[in-house]
Amino acid sequence: MRTEKLGLRRALLTGVAGFAAILASAQTAQASGFGLREGNADWLGTAFAGDEAKAYDASTVWSNPAGMALLNQNEFEGGVSMIAPYIKFHGSATDPTTAPVTGTQGGNDIAPAASGALFGVYVLNPDWRLGFSLTAPYGERTAYPFNWVGKYQSLVSSITDINLGLALSYKVNPNFSIGFGPNFDYFQARLTQGLYTGVNSLYGTPVAQIKGNSIGVGYNVGALYQFDDGTRLGIDYRSRIRHSIYGAQTIGAQAAYGGAFTPYDSAATTSITLPDSASIALYKQVTDQLALMGTVQWTEWSLFKSLAVTVTNGTGNTTIVENYRDTWMAAIGANYQLTDRIMLQTGFAYDESPVTAAYRTTRVPDANHYDVGVGVQYKLTPNATIAAAYGHVFTPGGSIHNSASAAAGAITGNYDLSDNSATVGVDVKF
């Protein structure tokens, strides 16, 4: 038994270095890359088209703070989103010796999640506005069953990101306004995977976990030009945010070996940069009933080329190559004022993925997205509106032939991907 214990511990030591690097793979969500666009019913209803130029409710604090200049009353807005993505793997895996790994294909390997957002605007004087936003712009809840064939690649990937934005807008003249302000971002990750232990796997597969969090700071700046009462052009830039993540690595094993292997528990550090983005949007009130809008957005995902992870217990540092690419998103949408109280919405977007087939992983099984949105807004009173929207993401999915590390073996197959999201919200002027 003592010899078997020593063999298992040597295998654990080999696996830990590879596992420490999975903190680099925390960037997966059902949205393009690891971003979450949900947060406001108006955004989802038009498939995120025209958000930087709409400037007709408090959510403009996030999408383009310059738009606050067009709001003439204090305003508060809140929304709750239900996000129900679908990820299904088809394929096989091998261990580090190239032997097949037995197990299931898994089911729907990503859990549904709720997300919320709050926005507020306060009129300081005729030219200045003060606003805030509280959003969840990134997130993930991927969870494969313990007995799936890719357990040495990943099991759980849980990402939470909360962003508090503050902003001021200034009306330079009746046609032109600017907005700017800081963003305070909290990022947290919890990641697990099985560790290959060779012949000692007869005693069960140990599960390694790494957790970490960070607070980073960035900024948002925008401009809005109003050609006439019904035509607006908006430009917004959101800065990158760097997170220096400090966390802990733990190893859990079968009860026969006394539970956690504390000699292999360790602090772990890395850094992740959330990408910057630039957007331009147009809003056009074509008739009293119909408004058309569009957005083009560029995101600098290529910042995420590789990531170095440092483990303090001497099991070795690791550099992971990700090779994300810059992406483009384009969206068109429409609002139709059916009655004085009811407005209908729809939109379509193409959202390019930063993940390519050569670098797709089980934690980042992303592919290009085609988004469709529909929504309705109902004016309860002149100062209160409720809204609801539904969005569906179509994606062709993608192939995978990758390895989380040298100690994880390899996985080969294909992913089916899709998403259904719904948002409800309320907007109140006072």
C-alpha cells in the first residue's frame, strides 16, 4: 500500500503542473468568446443593434455614456436575464499514454444561469448628467459529468464577473455630446479537472481545483452626434481591463489516501486582460412608427495570445498558448410603435468568435454566432415602462482536437452549440 501511495503522489505531482495552467482557460461562456451581452431587454430585443446610438433610456450609461445628455429626467432601469445555453460533445479522448479513456459523451454540459443589470441617470443641470451601471459582462457555468471521456481536460469552469461603471456626460451643443467614466471590475474563477494517475487510477481519479479572484479598473468613453430629432450616430470605446489573479490550488483524492493532499496544495497566480472594444452605431426614426438601427463592433481579443501561470509550491510554472483573434460583430434591428403604449422590436446579429478550430478547447468550445432577437415594451404610465425580450443564438458548432496539457492526453470530436436567453425589465423616470 505504501508503494502505491508513493506512485499516486508522483502522478499527482506530474498532473498538478498541467492543471495549474487551466486558469488560462477560464475564458469560456455561451456568448462569443467569454462575453455576455445580455442585461437589458431593449438590447436583446433588437439583437444588440444600435445600442450606442439609441440614447432613449438609462442603459445608455453602459452602451454609450454620451447618450445620457438626451435624457431630460432622472431615470432608473433594471433587468433580469435567464440564459440557457446548450453545449453537447461528440467524440473520444485518450490519456497521456494514448490509451482510450472510457466514459460518457456527457449531456448538456453547461448550466443555465440568471444575470441582472441596473442603470441610473441623474440630471445635474441642463448640460451635465451623472450615471451608473451595474452589469455582468462576462460569465460561464460549464460542468461536465465526472465520468465523461474528457475528464482529464476539464470538469467545471465557473466564471463570475461584475462591473460597476460610473459616468458623466456633457452636452457640448444641441447636436453633440460626450461621455466618459471609470469601470471597476470584479473577476472570479473556479475550475476543476480530473488528474491522470496511471495504474493508481484503480483507486479513483483525484480532482484538482483552482480558485482565484481579482479587481481591475478600466474606463469607457463615448460621443453622440444628433443630425436631427430622429437621426443619431454614436461611437463608444471601452478599455481593456487587466486582472492580476491570486488564488489557491487544491487536490482532492479518494478517502483511502486521506482526502486532500495538503503537501500539493499551493497558491497560484496569473493575469488575464479583458479585451477593449470600439463600436459605432446609427439610429434612424424613419416614420412616427418605425425606427431602424445598426451597430458594428470590433473587439481586441488578440490580446489573449498566451498566459503564464505561477504555482508557489515548486511543481512548475506553465505557459498556455491560446492565440485568440480579433473579432467583429455586426447587427441590424428595428422598433415598431404599434400603439401609443406598445412597441415591438426585432433584430439580427453576426458575432464572430475569437476561438479558431486549431485552438478550441473543452473549456472554450466556442464558434461563430448568429443571433436573432424579438421584444416588446409596454408603457404603463408616461414615466414607467416594462419590457420583455427573447434571443436565440444559432451556431454551426465546431471540431476539437486539443489537449489541456501534456498530462491530460488528447480529445477529438465535435461540439453542438446554441443558446436561448430571455430578459425582463422595468424603466422608471422621476
